[in-house]
Amino acid sequence: MIVQTVTNIVVAAEAEHAERTQHEPYLVGVSVFVVLTLMLLGTLSFNRHK
């Protein structure tokens, strides 16, 4: 009985942690696009003088 109660608490805590740390796929995609675009623009601006 006690083991099952402890197991239920651990499972509930893990589920809550996974729900909290889950990322929105749309926001991750937009963030990656913005970072890569800024890196590309930085690279092009540094290589412009050569």
C-alpha cells in the first residue's frame, strides 16, 4: 500500500515536470529560424569586405 502511494506520487511529479518543460514546437521552430538568419546575416556582413 505504501509503495503504491509513493509510486503514484513519483509518477504524478514526473508527469507534471514533463508537462512544464514541454516546448511549443512552433516557437522552437521560429526561434531556430531567427537565430540561423541572424548568423547568416552576420557572416555575410563580415565577408563583404573581402
